[in-house]
Amino acid sequence: MVALAGAAVLTAALGACGGDDSGDGGGKTLNVLIGANTQYPAEQQAWQKSISEKFKAQTGAEVKFETFASASDELTKIQTSVVAGSGPDVYAIGTTLTPTAYSTKAFVTLGDEEWKKIGGREKFVPSSLGISGPDEKNQIGIPWVGRPFVMVYNTELLKAAGIDKPATTWDELTAQAKQLTKGDQYGLAVAYKDNFDPWKFIWGMSVQAGNPIVDGKTARITDPATKKAYQTFFGWIGTDKVVDPAAVGWTNSQALAAFAKGKTGYFALTSALAAKALDDGAVKGKWAFTLLPTVPPGATTRPANGVEAASILSGDNLLVADYSKNKDLAFQFVKLITDQEAQLDIYKALGQLPANAAAAQTLTADPKLKAVVEAQGKSVATPFSGAWADVQLALTNAVVQSIPDLAGGSMTDAKIDERLAAAQKAAQSSLDRVK
């Protein structure tokens, strides 16, 4: 994964490559970059076709979608486009990568005029604006969809085990998982080999314990709270034995599929996107969402400096490229896909939670989504730093490098210390490069 901070110095040369369009979309093509939905690819293609037809009827312009499959692909595309001064007109990027994109200075800063074009800031769920920019006067990210993270649990298995309510602390989750584990039944499903999941556990547990991981220009990955987070995460499969040993090679979709078979108490990190797969599985009619624990490992209450982070502020922001020759069309497209009707359409098609406040409000009537909507309101933004993408990668690499040890059952504190020291060095180096 390539740091983008250096690309910022190149953007000064891009002015001649950009330019506003006339506003007439006839014969024009708007290029849009979004993440590939590997869980529901057919549904995503159908949504793309539908929204393209609506946009063409509205403006006369075509929409050409391009997709990326990983954070690395996402970052590479941003970097190459910034350097070349050409590429997508509109980017739909993960919220945690917005600071990295901001550091390039290659995207339109949203003033009152730009917000007015898309319906105003008040159009959006307030918390969804939390990572649009470093402050209200320097925003580039327009909220599109939310993916707040929650847990899902098997109501039937918890009842059979005599568990009255789902866990609210990480220690309680571990204890309940032990209670649920017997024979071919496991307490937890965790995606240890997923490209995106592991660091979210570590970040959440750390900030709940009062360690932000990035404190200004200083990385704090070797902090005891973060080590405790890794010990807990590794312990589920290594020492507690509450996770299927096969989980060491699972992605998120594989962990979801395992839970859906009905032999697991909890799936520890998921979103509303999982609902369709759950209802198609053996757990239909016996699953429910609940908040992830908000009390850090080793504690029964959150410390005074701890943050009640139910989820990272997760989802996608829409960014308009400053080099685009179709800015007016770009903002018309952004308005279309953030309006209430389109927001509800994408929720129905893909399970993406609306960032549009009116659309999100309509979902509160669904009892299954109560915890998801609550998690959205209690989501906390990751640090707004151009180095965050590299910090995120460093946190993930500590898990990637530990997969062989977890598979062999030989994870030790010394190995955790070694990997956290390497992650600290990588993260601090990136923070030092970003201005």
C-alpha cells in the first residue's frame, strides 16, 4: 500500500488538466469509481444499471462505473489519477481513507455553494459528516452510505445456554463464547484473514480503553491497551478455543457463511449487509443484531478517558475530483444518489445504510435494524490523518504476520511485542512524512 502524502506536491501541476463543464450532459460520460460488492455482485450491477438510466434521463449523460476490490487497489487508483490529472470524476471511497485523499489536495473542497447543489449538510445523518474533512471549512467527503458494525447472535443458541442478553463488554463476550462452545458448536465466528476486519477490533478496544492509537503526530501502537486488544483477539482462537480453528483462514464472507449454518453463537463483526445471507441460511428467524461491546478487555466499566465507540465511522464518502472537466455533472450525480429515494433503493438492493437523514429515519421502524441505527449514531471517526491508511495497514500486518503462529497454536506475548514494535515503527514513519 503506497503512501499518498508525496502525491500532494504534484497536484499544483494539474490545474491545466481540469476545468468546469457547461452543465449540458448530452453526449458526455461521467466516470465513477466505487468498491466492488463481492457479496452481492449481481445486485450491485442491477443498481448501477438502474441509477445510470435515471441519470441519463435527468441529464442526458452516460455513467461509466469502475470498481476496486481492496484498499490497496483503492489507494493505487487515487494515486495514479492524482499524478496523471485524469481518471474518475467521482470517487466513492471508504471513510477511513478520506484523510489520505484529502492530503493529496486533488479533490473539490466543499463550500456553501457545493453543499447547496446536493441539498445541504442538513440532508445527512449528523454523525456521517464526522470524517468529511479536518474541520467544517475544509471538507471533501460527502456521505453516501453507512456500514456501522455490529454483532449478530443466534437467539436460539443463547437461550439454550441460559444467556438472557447479549454481551456488552469484551470480557463478557469471551465468557459467553466459552459457555456456548461445545462439540461442533462454537461461541464466536471471526474473520482472521480478512483484509479489513482485524484492525477494527484492535482500534475499537484501544480507544475504549483510552488509547487513540494516533495521538497528534505520535503513534501509540505499543501502548498496553493495544497489546491487550491483540491478546484478546488472538486469544479467542489460540487459548480460549471459542472459534473454529478453520477461522484462521476465513474472510468476512466465510465467517458469515459459517455463522449462517446455525452452529455458532456470535458473529463478532458484521453490518446490515449480512441480513440477506442470514435469512437465506439455517439461522433464518433466529438471529438478531446487537451492539459490539463498548467496554475494553480486562474491565467491567469503561475508564474515564475511554470512548464509547460502538463502531468506527464506517461507510463511503463521495469525492469530486478537482481535475474533472464535468464538475457540474458530478454534483448532479452526487445529489441523485444521496436523495432519499435513491438511498432507500440502494439499501433494499445491497443493505447499505442510508446517510440521508430522512431515509435513515424510515428504517427505525424495522426492529431488526434498531441496533444498526444505534451503532450509526454511536460511531466514532478514525483519526483524520493522511497517514491513517498506513497506520491501518500496520495494525492489519500484525495480524497477517501472526496467521502461521495462530494456525500452529504457538502465539506468544514475545511475538506480539515484536509485531507491535514493527507496526509502531511503520506507523510512526508514515506520520513523520505527512505534513
